[in-house]
Amino acid sequence: MIDASYYGPWAVIAGGSEGVGASFAIELSNLGINLVLIARKPGPLEETAVAARANGVEVRTLALDLLGSDALDQVTAATDDIEVGLLVFNAGANSYGHEFVTGDLDGFRRVIGLNVNSQMEFVQHFGAKMKERGRGGMILVGSLAGFVGSEHMSVYSAVKAFGRVFAEGVWLELKPFGVHVVELVLGLTRTPAMEREGLNFDLPGMRAAEPDDVAREGLEHLADGPVWIAAGNFPRAEEQSGFPRDKIVENNRIAIRKLMGFDV
């Protein structure tokens, strides 16, 4: 798996209460790495903490909205006395989906704030400390949505594209200092967040990854940055990166509509 002495003794997981974030927490606790779990919902956050503590590690929890003006200050206060060797930034759900021209700009700004601004703050804060120590790693959880524009997800797709290119740049900058950076790109994954969005996991031929599997895969390929496409989705990512864009975007629209149970 991973070397706990290189990526420990503590890991910070933003978005660590359920789904893939919770799977990362359990996997890392099995490796003996202590955890700081951050998420908005105290209930699921504490449930994950209890499960991780059962593996004998120390767990700190921080019930926090990352869009709050003092969010980074609270994270800093909770982690300044420990050595964080791994950051998992998993807090990037599509919190507002809508047709862009008739949507609420503040809703779109929240999507940008979480996926862009908060991610930059975390990466800069913890990345600087890792660079000084000459070791550590960061897993930035991305999405196949960032490879192609989608209706009602134009802003979300755009910020996920930002996340991938951002990870590539940070990977280049930190690689000479022994800090590993990878964007772990997820496709359809059976998480509570995706279930709440109403995705139909039972469509014929539809293959959904399990959170535990993608978390393990992400940890196994932490040093294989700057981008790792999880759960066998590389052919799809490659296809959606090509041309002509009009046909790729239209075909993706049809696939997404089927997934959401809409008329094509």
C-alpha cells in the first residue's frame, strides 16, 4: 500500500465523513496513520471517526463549512501541533446544478469557492510544510466531469477541469522536493452524494465503482501523478479529451440524461 513513515504520522481528509472520504479514513487508519477528518455534517463525521478509532489510531474531527471565511484558520488551529504527511482533498461535490443563464450566480460561486478556492488554500498551506520536510503527499479527488462540458453542470465541469490542470502544475513544482501530488479522477461511484443526486446505478451496462475500491486505488498510485484515472475509466477520459468537441459533448449529454432518468 503506502509507506506510513513517508505519508504520516497524520493525514487530513477534507470531505471525510462519508463515501470515498470515509473509505480513505478507514484505509489510512488500517495503516496506522492518525486522522483529521473535516466535513459539514457532525453525525456522519463522528461515525467515521469511531470506525477509524477502532483501528487504534487517533482521530480529530472538525465539523466545518469550508466556505466559511475563517475555515482555513480553524483547520490551521486544529493541525498546527501535528505533522501532516498526507492531504486528501475530497470536498468537491456539485453543490448547485442548474442551467447557467437562468441560475443563481451565488450558487455557482459556491461551487467555485469549494472546488477552487478551498482546494488552493489547503494545498498551499499543507504543501508548503511538506516541501520544507522533503516528504509527503496530496490526493486531490477529481471527476470525469472535468473532461467535457455538461448541461446543468457547466460550472462544476469547469472547476473540475481546473482541478486537474492545477494538480499538474503543483505536481511539477513539488516533485523535486519529494512531495507526491496526484489528482485521482473518479467516474460513476456509488456514494451517498451521487445517490442524493438521483443517479440511476441500475441502468443496463452501467458500471459504478465502490468507494473502498477507489480509495485503495488512489493510495496505491499516490506516487503516480500528476493524474490517475480510477476504476478503469482511462479509455473514457481519453475519448472525452479528443475531437471533434461538438460530437463528444453531445454524446456525453445523451449518456448523462440516461443516467439521470431524463428524456434523451
